[in-house]
Amino acid sequence: MRDKLIVALDLPDAERALVIARSLRGQVVWVKVGMTLFYAEGPGIVRELRALGFKVFVDLKLHDIPHQVHGACRTLTRAGANMITVHASGGRAMLEASVEGINAAAERFSTPRPALVAVTVLTSLDDLALASLGCARTAAGQVEALAVLAHSVGCDGVVCSPLEASLVRQAIGDEALVVTPGVRSIHDEAGDQARTATPAQAIAAGASHIVVGRPITGAEDPVAAARSIVKEMSA
């Protein structure tokens, strides 16, 4: 189960992120670099984490005109990202540009092609929040529709809450990646997440990977916390 856990290094600088990362070497396979850390340190932090032996999930949730997203995917592929996120709500043309960007960069720079996963509906949103934005679908309905769109243009999978993992798995098949943030241990508070589940529930629902940040990085003993999450995934 260790290779299914992604530890989110949502920390403000490389110094603190690398302290946590070094402590987790040999304990986890994947770490996540999100906006907070990437915007502080740039692509270099991806290379540093790769040098430590981690697979790196770069979670910037790219959402812009197709040309910009194509270029960003090219840059992140060149930096050595193993997985990249784009927003499915950017539409078909943007998603196609994302796929083209990583494919072209992998060939141009002779680097392994990263997986491309499309963010469906943020785990901080629920049905009421979506309705306030003018979305007529429920969260589950919107997740399914965006997952099918992303899969149809060649994305390798999607990001969704664990509550929709089973629905998405049925919609896009057994081979797709289904990455689920909004995962909390049975001992933790949900925080700013609206749609959550435990590690065991997420895996049982069909998640290929779960993302856990603060319960590990904010723990007094991050290694023990990571081990506990892995144990819960197997429960």
C-alpha cells in the first residue's frame, strides 16, 4: 500500500519540505508539490525531490487557455514530474493541449512521460456550493461528466473525492488513475474538506492513490503518521 499513498508537502519553503521528505525516505513512494511550495521554489523543488528518490506529483491544477497549459505541461515534464494535474473544467481543447504538451515534451527531452490527471470537483465544494456557482448538476454528477470528458481525450485519470471514486471507476475503467484527496484518518478532523472518507474507504471505493497532507506533515512524528495511514489503507 505504500505506493498508493501520496504525501502532500504543502509547506511554504524547500527547507521545511525537504526536512519532512528526508524523514519519509523509504517509508513512502510519492510526494506532492502543490501551489504553495511550487510558487515559492519553482521547478527546482521537483528535481530535488526526485534526487531523493521520490516520485513527484505536481498538483498545480492548470487551468488557462490551451496554449498556456500546453507550455506549462511541457515545463513540468521537463522538470521531471511523474504526475501532473489540470482542471477538467478547462474544456476539451485545453485538455487536448495538455496531453499534446506532455507527449511532445517527453519525446523532445527524452524523459519519461508523466501521468496526466484531470481535477473534477474540488473536495472543498459540495452540492450547495456548486449550485451557487450556477452548476445544475450535483457534485457526483459533475464529477462523472468531467471524468468521462477527460478520459475521452487521453488523460490517464482524474482527481475526485473518495465519495465519487466508485462512480468514476465504473465510468472510466479499471486501468485509469483515480486520485483522491479529502482523505482523513478516523482520528482526524475534516478541516476545510467537504467530501471526505477514511483511507480504507477510499481504497475500497476504487482509488488508485490517496493524498494526505497535514495529518502527516503536521504530526509530531511524520513517519509514524505515514505508517498509520498505510496501515489504515489495508484495514
